[in-house]
Amino acid sequence: MKKIKILTIILGIVLITIVAFFGVYVQKQNRMEDKVKDYSYAMDLKGGRNIRLTVDDTTNTVIKDANGNEVTDADSLTDEELTEKGYIKEETKTNPDDVLNEENYLKSKKIIEKRLNKLGVDNYIVSVDKTSGDILIEIPENDSTDNVVSNIATTGKFEIIDSTTKEALMDNNDIKSSKVMYGAASATATGTSVYLDIEFNKEGTNKLKDISTTYVETNTTSDTNTTNNTTTDETTSSQEETEETKQITMKIDDEEIMTTSFDETIETGRLSLSVGTASTDAQTLQGYINQASSMAIVLDNGNMPIKYTVSENKYVLSDITQNELDIIFYVMLAIAVLALIVLIIRYKTRGLLNAFSYIGLAALFLLLLRYTNVVISIESIFGVAVVLILNYIFVNKLLSKMKSEEKVDKVAISIAIKETYKEFFIKIIPIIIAVITFCFIRWEPISSFGMVMFWGILLISLYNISITNLLVRIKESKGGKNKNGK
């Protein structure tokens, strides 16, 4: 029975090791796909994307009437026709000279940093040239990098305007927050709809209430007026009067999102905009969610005072090659194998069982780093090595205490484990304090090292008190073993 229990634990460790080091592959279409989550690599290992945002120096041609109002439907008119109508062409800069200053450059940088945080990009470098206004951004390269680039370059200008007069009714200053929502399309229709939910601040709520009261959908009414002439029985023809519906146009970065009117007064201060159409396809819905999320992130952090264009967007290779990483891995593996051989030679059967336990911890640790999204950098690889060394010290201390006992039984094992835990963790208290501090430092080389060490120390404490402890107890379950553990 004892051998069956030990064999079961060892088989479990072997299974975890296979998953951690080789993955779990399933067939998807014409290829095999690993279902185990990949590591999150830092820029020093995987490379990164360098993006340069340059101040937009283009000019726009605006046509205005004699009253100075912009005319939007005169693009096809010739210069002679414009003169006949009294229209005037004006050249305006996309970024007026008065907005090109250090204050706005720094404000744009801060907004970009907020967007990167919202997009979940922890490892980034943003710098600004206070003279030219150019913003340089370095972010890790991964599957979402292109989406990140498209979001950080947008101005994020939000407007609700009168569709006829082009008067600005609401803007970014009226927004409190925005988020993505989704739910059933309707009680009768199938599919899921995605919405961009915009919540306005107190002033914006009052504005939205006034706008939704003014810009309401109206019906066409027909009044028939019959006029009787006193000298004749002549009746005038019916006169139809049509009341024109006032509409608003919603824009983001000067691009029309919708033109509409309201069915009723909105007093809640919330506006839900449908993104795409109702769908049951998971991929389509994810696309709509990504689109709505991008809009929410842009609106949540305000609009940049300066319009930028992406003048450089290039992938930069890591200075560390795959061959160099392989060398580091094989060196660490060789050292670990030699250390475990020493453990087996010194402690015999106990050493062999604890060697299996050690391998299980290493495999579980690698899986833990994947699913806790710890960023793997050169410094964190060093952290992995430190964790494995600490665990080896712990196991060696435990086996040494057990070897020193004349008789190893349930009580002796319990005492040995308690003493080992006490001595080990008291000695590494300074390390634990430093590790927790490192986790909160924003500089990635230090924070990644801290996170690796944090999860490693936590795993050492939990894994050894369960798996290692269980193996030792099963092995010594009959008691009365000699010093050599035979």
C-alpha cells in the first residue's frame, strides 16, 4: 500500500513535469496547438516595439460662408462658384501654433501613459522631446501590440454637435467614465449586443437632459385649412406643414459615430451606444468588444491637446539570442541534476524521493509563473535560480535533521519539519521583506525579480508542507528506520 501511494505521487509529479516542460498539444485545424499558456517575456528577452509620435503639421482647407460658418457641402465647387456664392477658403493648421508648447507636450505624454496602463501594458518607457514635442514609446512585443499602437496615437476628441448648425453641445469635459457592456439583443431576437456605456459628470448629466429634451424625434403633421370666400364658394387647397426633426451628431476624433435624435428625455446621465450588430459568433463578438474597449480607454483618459501621427513603428530585436538563452537553461539544468545526484548519494532512498519532490516543485513553479502573468526578464531568470537554490537548502536541511535521528517515526518527522521551517524562514526574513518591496517598484527588472521570488517563496512554504511532507511520512510510516534511511 505504501509503495502504491508513493508511486501515485511520483506519477503525478511526472505528469506536471511533462506539462510544464513540453506542454499539452491538441489538434486545431491543420496544426497542433499548445494549450499551456506561454510565458510573458520582457523586452530584454523578446524584443519590443519602438514607436515615435510626431506632431501633425498638416493643414486643412475650410470653406466658410459670409457669416463665418463652415460649409461642409462645397468641396466639389470651383473657385469661381465659391466666389459667386460668397464663400471663402481658409487654410487652418491641424495643430495651431498656440497649442504647441511644453505644457501640452507633457500633458499628452501623461495621457498616453494612462492609456498604456488601461491597456494592461506594465512594461513601457515613454519620453518626450520638450522642444519638438516628439514622443518616443517603447513597449513589449506581443499579440496585442498593434492594438496598443492604434489606441495611443488617437487624439480621443469626443463631441456631440448640432447636425445642422454644427454647434458643439458636449465634449470630453462632460464625461465621467466609460465602459463596455454586453447582453441579449432583445427578448425575442437571438444573439448578444455590445455597448459602449458613457457616464457623464454632473454638468454633463444636465446637458444631456437638456439635449435629449430638445433633440427629440417628431412626427410630420398635416393641417388642412379651408378658407371660405364670402363672395364665392371657392375653397383653398390643403396646406401641409412639416415640423423638421432636430438631430445631433456624435463624433470621436472628428469621425462621425452616429447621427440621431432622442425618443425620450435622458435623466440618468448615461448613454449606451451599440457597437456593431447582435451576433452569436464568439470571434465577431470579441472584435466588437475590442472595438468598444478601445473607445472606452480613449474616452476615459481625456483627449490629447495635440494631434500626433505615428512616424515610426518598428520592431527591435532583443540583444540576447535564443542560443544564449538555451545555454543559460542547460547550465541551470546541469547544476540542478548534479545537486540532486548529490542528494541521492547522501540520503539514499529519502534523497531519491525528495529529488522527485524537488522536480515537482520546479515544474509547478514554472507553470505558476505562466498563469500569474509574471514578466520573465534576465533578472527574473536569476530569481528562478535563487528560488531553486533556496528550496534545495530547505530539503537538505530537512533530510539532514532526519538523518541525525536514531529513530525516525511520525513524531520525529513532525519535529524535524517544524524545526526546519522555523530555522529556514527566520533566516530568510530579510529576503522576504526585500522581495515584497521589489514587487511594488515600477522598474521592471526589479519588479519582475521581486514577483518571481514572491511566488517562489510562497510555493516553497506550501509545497513542502504538503507534497514533501506527505512523501516523507509515507516512506517512514512503519517507523524504526536507521540513520541511512533504509
